[in-house]
Amino acid sequence: MGNRLAGKIAIITGAGQGIGRAGALAFAAEGATVVVNDLHEETAQETTRRVHEAGGRALCHVADVTDSRAVDALVERCVAELGRLDVMWCNAGGARPESTVEMSDAAYERVVALNQHAVFYGCRAALRAMLPQRSGNLLITTSGAGLGAVHHLAAYGMAKAAVVNLGKSLAAEYGRHGIRANVISPGPMGSEGFLSWLATVEGLRERFESEVPLRRLGTPEDIARTAVFLASDEASFVSGVVVPVDGGIASQYPTPQAELPED
Ligand SMILES: NC(=O)c1ccc[n+]([C@@H]2O[C@H](COP(=O)([O-])OP(=O)(O)OC[C@H]3O[C@@H](n4cnc5c(N)ncnc54)[C@H](O)[C@@H]3O)[C@@H](O)[C@H]2O)c1
């Protein structure tokens, strides 16, 4: 156990599996008390149980983050039971690749609700708790698809690009109140959601692995460790940035990359 987040109270949305679960475990291992949010009770309870088993502190709160009143209630419960809110990590999100022209209104609205509206609701509710404290830390999970185009993820990419701007805007607006805001951009991860999608197309996992400069998929723990840094006082002068945690994939100019035989 470390103490880089000792005494901090953090909410992590979508913490029932994948990146959010790894985040909850990493935050708690560094001394934070974590409010574990997810839509699914069973997985949220399991993350909470694992935090307790590892000797950490966590509270489970099931809520649909696309419902603004449910998000307000999540933050209100955190402040009522734990006294304050130091870190709000709006992490819940995701989408399956889909043809843009065939996408229904309902599917489009679901993607935007989860990946854009929910992040706004989370940051807004957190700011209401953080402003009186004159301190706080907002973390947002975007995606490589929010930094550049990824085929068949137009609506998701649009929403993920929007939250990049939200992070920068909130850093600019609320920095004078002692509040930081930063955005993490995961590349392809070996999380449950992404692995199950990769498995639907033969050879897709291998293609991803061969095009990442570091030649592997990321792990939820790679993202979690970056989030611990950004949430900690070590990053006390870091605000308004977008941190790709992607093995170098976003750094490449989008041209066919030629390797020389001796490479
Ligand atoms: N996995 C990747 O390769 C990858 C890449 C880039 C960005 N991301 C982003 O990282 C974040 C986490 O991704 P992941 O791979 O861990 O996903 P995941 O699908 O493994 O987990 C997402 C969690 O969010 C929860 N969730 C979904 N809708 C919710 C709602 N309305 N309210 C509350 N919880 C809800 C799910 O139940 C699930 O537990 C997402 O924002 C995703 O878009 C992931």
C-alpha cells in the first residue's frame, strides 16, 4: 500500500470492470477512499469487495450516469457520507463500431448520452461539491477515437472529442478555484469490453498489437497508474492536458509506416 492519494475521496464511474475497476483498486491501494459506481450492481459490488479484500476503503453506489439526477445523487451521497469529494473520474463509456449511415436515432443518442452527456453531468455535479472546498480534481476518460478518426466510430469519436474540450474548458474556467481537470486517452486496451469486440473479427487482436509502437495492447492498470499520478499532488501543476496512454499509437503520423529490414 502506498500513500500518494492518502486521505482523498474519489468517485470513479464505470468501475464495475475494466479500466474503472483497475482505477478503484489502484486509488484505494494509494490510500484513497473510493466510491465505486457502475450501472451493474453485481460488478460494482465485486470491485468494492476486491478493494476491501486488499485492505482498502470503498463504497458501492449503483447509478446510471446518463441520468443527471442519479449523478447528482451519487455526488451528494459521497459528500454526505464521506465529507467531501477530491477526485471525480468520469470514466464510464464505450461503444461498438457501427455504420454511420445505418445508425438509428436511438443508438446515436445512447452513445452520446454515455460518452458525452454523462461526463458533463459528472463534472458539473463534482464542481458543485468542489467549489466550496476550493480544491478538486476532475479526470475524464476519452479515447484515441476522440483524438482522430477511427472507422465506424463516428458518433463515439464525436462524443469523445467533445469531452476533450470539456476537460480543457473546465481547467481554464475553474483553475482559479484550485480545481484541476485532465483527460486520459487510452489506446487499445486489454479490458473486457475491448477484448470481447476484438474477438468478433479473426486476426484483429494481432493487427492491433502489430500497429502499436510498443507492440502490445495496454492494460487497465496502465491507465490506472496514469490516473493515480494525475489525481495525486505530484501533478499539482498539471491541468488542461490530454494524456495518451496508448503505447505510442497517437504519436504516429497517419501514413503507411515502412520498416527497414534491419529495424
Ligand atoms: N478499452 C479500450 O480499449 C478503450 C480505449 C479507449 C477508450 N476507452 C474508454 O475507457 C473507458 C473505460 O473503458 P473499459 O474498456 O474499461 O470499458 P468496459 O466496457 O470494460 O467497462 C465500462 C464500465 O462502464 C459501465 N457503464 C456503462 N454504462 C454505464 C452507465 N450508464 N452508468 C454507469 N456505468 C456504466 C459498464 O457497466 C462497465 O462496467 C470508457 O470511457 C471507454 O470509452 C477504452
